[in-house]
Amino acid sequence: MLEDAAEIETIIVPIGGGSGAAGTCIVAKAINPRIRVIGVQSKAAPAAYNSWQAHEVQCAPNATIAEGLSTGSGFALPQSMLWDLLDDFVLVDDEEILLAMAWMVERAHTLAEGAGAATLAAAYQLRAQLAGQTLGLICSGGNVMPAQLREALARLAYVESAGRNNPRPVDPD
């Protein structure tokens, strides 16, 4: 990513166990120490987020739709790296992840699983703070079940038909 777009100022990376995010931090900061790296996890499985905040490994409920973000406990080795290198960490709702999955299909023609789409949900959540910056979103994985994709597309249709910019729960049936 940084070879193709050296002007990137902020990278948003999904975090489950944290090894991918730790690697992203190490590489990005080695190339350009000024790059900000922001992690994202689901509010429905916040163990890594809680561990990062507390600077100690934490356990938390794990009920997210995003399998790649799904962990019930922070992992010590990647967390130790994230404590030093990760600039910020945000949580997004599963509803926001579903909407971002649909946006990825509709606007980027990319089929992304929940973990990959969470980075777009985080960018949308932080849009005022990130305005004018060049972003890199780590879009990992394409393991989407048809029912989950239908739910994501139904959510987009609902949001668009209601003229809303924010995700709202919708029954896809």
C-alpha cells in the first residue's frame, strides 16, 4: 500500500487478535514515523480495544458478526506492540459494519467481510477528524456468507430510502 501511495497520512486497520495491526504499525512507522495508525474493532467484541486502553490483557464478551474482529481476549504479544505503536483505537457497531460492507460493494465494487469493512465504518465515524487526509484502509478478507451480504444490502437500501446518513437496524426479510 505504501509503495503505491507514499502520501498516505493515516492507515486504519481491523483488529481481532492484533497481529495484523502490530505488523501494520511496525511497517508503516518504519517507512514513515509520522503515519498515524488507527485500529478498529466491533463494540460487540471489544477485548483488544479494552486491552489497549488498559495496557493489560483483558477479556470481554464476543458477539460480533465480524469474524475477523472476533476475540474474547486480547493477546499479549501483539498488544505489547500496539501499546507502543498504535496511535488510536475506535469501536464501531455491527450495524455500521454491515452498512460499510454494502458501501464497499456499491461504491468500491469490493466484496469485503465484516473485518475489512470495519475500516470504512471507522473512517466514516472519524470523517470530520480525517477530512483532507490521505487514508489507507486495510480491507482484509472476503469471507461473507450470503445471508450476511443480503442483510448488509438491505441495510443500505433502508438507509437510502429513509434519507439517512447513519446506519439503523433493519429486518432484511
